Amino acid sequence: MRNGSKMNLEKEFFDLIERLKREENALILVEGRRDMESLKNIGIKYEIICISQRKMYDLTLDLVKKDKKIIILTDFDSKGTKLFKEYRKELEFLGANIDATYYKKLKFYSKKFIKGIEDIDNFLLTHQTSRPCSYNPE
């Protein structure tokens, strides 16, 4: 891959994260606490819900009542992909507003920059010298 192409991909990745941070009337579903902490560390201010240790049926009913856009950000391994598909199917069946865009795009970047959601904050921290961004770990 040429350096220019990698820089373009990095810019697209940073832009995607900035859009995610600016979402309104949304909530994010993640697998575990490290995923949640990573998203909080990059400046996500809206609700992030951990699905581990929760029963899907009860959680999905509660989520639909919130009447918000739901962004599912499970990991990109086989377990996470399976969870993404199950939650998406169940929530869409219940009439929830699901935004799968971030999952699909981040899954693409997982082949380039990150292994999972929990790696986003570290990637931004180690690459903030190459691109000014609003990530501040303090």
C-alpha cells in the first residue's frame, strides 16, 4: 500500500470517529467494559450500554422503549459478528432504528488499524501527532 493511500484511509478513519462522536439521539451497544471505556476515552458523551451479562430479550425491549438510534459496535471476531447480527435482527424486528454504518466501516478498518472497539482510543492516541484531532486522554 502506498503511503498516500494509507494516509487517506487514516483520514477517513478519523473522520468516521468524529462523526460517531457527534451523533445525536443515539446510544451505542458494545460487548464489554474495555469497549465502553475506549469509546468514553475518545469523547463519546452519549449512552453506551454493555451487552455482556445481559439477556438479549430484556435488553432489546428496554432499548426499543428509549426511542433512539441504536449503533451496535460489537467486536469483529466471529463471536462479535454473531452478536451484531442477532441484536440487529431482534431490534429491527421490534421496530428499532438501527445504524449499521459504523459497524461495517469500523470492521473494514479493523483489517488496517484496529483489532476491535477497545483499540480505538490507543490508535487515536498513538496517531494524534500525524493528524490533529480532538482526542485528549486526560
